[in-house]
Amino acid sequence: MAKPKNILFIMFDQLRWDYLSCYGHPHLHTPHIDKLASRGVRFDRAYIQSPLCGPSRMSTYTGRYVHSHGASWNNVPLKVGERTMGDHLRNLGMECWLVGKTHMKADAEGMARLGLEPDSVIGARVSECGFDVFERDDGMRPEGPDGFYDDGGALKYNDYLRDKGYEGDNPWHDYANSANDGAGNVLSGWFMENSDKPANIIEDDSETPYLTRRGMAFIESRGDAPWCCHLSYIKPHWPYIVPAPYHDMYGPEHYLPVVRSDEERDTNHPVFGGMMKAPVGQAFSQDHVRDKVLGAYMGLIKQCDDQMGVLFDWLESTGRMEDTMIVVTSDHGDYLGDHWLGEKTFCHDTSVRVPMIVYDPSAEADATRGTSSDALVQLIDLAPTFVEVAGGSMAELDHVLEGASLLPLLRGQDQGRDYAFCEYDYSMTPLAKRLDLDTAEARLFMVTDERFKLIEFGGGLRPILFDLKNDPDELTDLGESVDYKEDVARLSSALDTWARRPSQRTTITNEALRRTRTQRSTKGVILGAYGEDDADADLTKKYRNRRAPPVRGV
């Protein structure tokens, strides 16, 4: 095998780590992703940096934590000056292209201030998170009384559907994400009572196969120049509905048992308890809702895995498996009723721990092929990994990139970190209003090590602590236990140290700072010299034996 020349960066949306058979699901068999894991490394403790699409992805693309890049919620623009993996890779001669979703919002105000036109090459890249765009599809074209959630959502996909004969103003909704009663009435996928019905679309025309073909079309269009392709799938993200034959493949006998307890529901923690009271938490706390959704969710994942089989077989037949690093991961998980919650916006492993499988075709990775790693890794580690694959050096970018390259772990070198971090800014949510928290207070921060997980909160709220060794399901909150005060203090100190890192010093390298420590100033600045002989003669040469006429009156 050769060294990786290209990078295929596959991200699914809202895929739980434990809903793949290579991670232990007993009934949802995912042989194609499993096969990739058998040829690469399966990371068992991979953590995202925020439990929400937008900020998680912005951290992944920049290689930086959320309060470094500032795009802390969906539709919060990424600052115009933030560099992304596209910027780093192009500097190294590697193209970086998008096929699918980013959930990125451009900093239009910052672009206007700098005179960057959105239709210029630089402006287009800044507007698209540093990617060149083969096709962007965030998979979101819902419509409400104030218009579309995303004016650009699913436009090309809708054009494709119309060309295939799916009529209407929004076939994304009416066919790909809804069922039909047979009499022409659309049964919207937004209503979870319809989740067990087949989407009203031929399976080959649904979103996941469509994006697979678009990804292959991109790869086929490239020449010999090295490329990174971010193939970013929309599913298994809601709406929870899937076409036949996937809609009825799974029933209650295939579902993982729900993970929750009455003690959890009686929590006195205002944030955790408040999230349980949100509509999505209330819905998923009902077994009949969970049962409806889980069948569709598992069907969506099965369809994703089948499409990975199509993609990987094609890569084999075209020879691309021999020179392409492949990453499969997710931007976050999905509670699905665990801990009395739905969605993803809290910090149990259900939400913040994700699958991450990395296949490295190089001979140096042969020793780890087919293994698993319990090292703590983060999604911000992908950008440094890609930089090194492209021939770059982290030593030149460690003032910008806050992750660590995975290449040592992939190639048998024992390297890990002591802690992983995640954060969530909920200042724009109804919960922040109910708790009467200022926008600077409605934030939470998570740190985990090999045994414990601590979640700290702004606004003077108490912490939550889980013992992952004795309580892997995270059902018992030890945040108020006197027996664990030292563990809370130790992890809180780790959070404090992390928060004080110089994350905004991105315009000068650390190596330049270190060089300055030993460099003698030769620019004429002389401090601490009482007389001419107290400084080196060559440094004071410009100040010796100089003449100037006296100024009258002085």
C-alpha cells in the first residue's frame, strides 16, 4: 500500500456511536462500516466539542474549540478570520471540497467590512467554511409561517426530484421526508406518528443514495491532484422517516433497552431537569413515541451502511482504496429517550460520544489494522491529522489548531490525551429564559478523563459528576456527593487550565515566540544600560560619537 494521497472525510448527522454492529449493537448489522473498521482503527472514546450540529461542525472544520472560534449555536456565523481545514490543506497543495452538509452560516457583516464579495473565489470559500463546493445540501427545507428554515436548502436535490417526476413546490418534504396515505394526502415526516410508514419515494431517489452518487461523481471528476472530499450525509438526522424496504426492517425486539431511571427524573438540577421538560424530551419519554421513531432511525442507519457498501466497492474497483485515507464519524449522537431526553443538547455519552473509524492505507498503519483504541480523541483532531497527511507540520500550526494528529495512534505509537472537552451555549434557548440566566451565564462545559465526567454550569449552578467506571450508563449524579469532592475539584481545575489557554493568539507561531526568547535585539532598543560600556559595543554603535548642534533655549 502507498501513503495516503487523498482524504475521504465521511460524516453522518446524528449517528449514535452504539448503533453500529462494530460498536456492539446486537441487532443493527452494519457490515460495510464494520469492514472498514477491520481495515483501520475504531476509536471507542471519540468526543465532539459541542452537542449541536453547527458548533460541532465548526470545531471539526477549524480544529478549534467552540469558544475559540465563537460559532456557538446553529446559524451563528463563523468569524471571517477563522481558518479551516480547507485553508490549511490548500496551502499544502491539496484541494478541499464539500459534497453535502456543513450547517455553516457565513459572516456576511465581516465579509462586507473586508470587501470580500461572496461570488469571488476567496469570498465563496469564506462563505462555505473554507470548502470549494461540488454540491452543498444541508438537507433542510422545512417551511413555516416566516418562510423556509434555509433558503438554499435542498435546492439541487429538489431539482433532481422534479426531473425524476416528483411534482410539487417542495418534493424534499412531500416525497423524501413524508409518507402518503394512498389517496394523495401527504403524511408529514415531521409528525412522529408517521415514522413507521415508508417515505413516498423510490429508495434509489432518497437523500442517502443521492449523496453517495454525488460523492462518487466528485471523485470521478478529479485528476491526479490530491484532494480532500468532505462527503457529509444528512441522515440519520430527523425527520425520522425512511423509504421501503428500510421502514419495517426493525421492531421492538431489535431495540436497545431505554437507559433512564426514576431518580434521574427527580433531579434537582435546573438545567438537566429543564431539558427533560422540553417538548422533545417529553415526547421521547413516552414509549409509544420512542418505538415509532427507533424503527425508522435504525432503518436510516441500515440504508447509510448499504450505501457505504456501494461507495467502498466503487473505491475498490477504481483503485482509490489504495491511496485514500477514509474517515467515518458523526457530528453528535441522539438521545432517543435515554435519560428522559430527545435530540442531543446535553453531555451524556449518548450525545457527545461518536463513532470514529479511520482507515489509513499506508504500510505504517499495518500494525494497527483492525484494532480498536480507547484513547481519548476529539473531532478537532481530524484537521491536524489531515494536515499531516497532506505533508504539513503541526509544529507550524500548533498556535491555531487545538487538536492533535491521530497519525501516531494510527501507526502504533502510544499517544493520547488526559482529557476531552465539550461545551454548549444555550443562551438563545427558552430554557435560558426560564432560568433567568444572562447570555454569559447560559453555558455548560464538560471534561472527561479515563474514569469521570464533570459538567460545570454558568450562573452559579452546581456541577454534575458521573463515574464512568462504576456507572457507565451515567444514571447517578455524584455532583453533590461529599465522597467525590476531590474528583470534582481535580476536573474543575483541568477545566480552568483549559479555559486559560492562549486560544486567540493565532497570528504568530509558537516557534516564533520560542525563537524570540534567545534572540538578541538588534533594532536599537537598549534597556537597563547605565553607561555606554554596559551594553554590547555593536548594539550601541549607532549611539556613539554622534554630533548634533545644541538647540537654543534648552
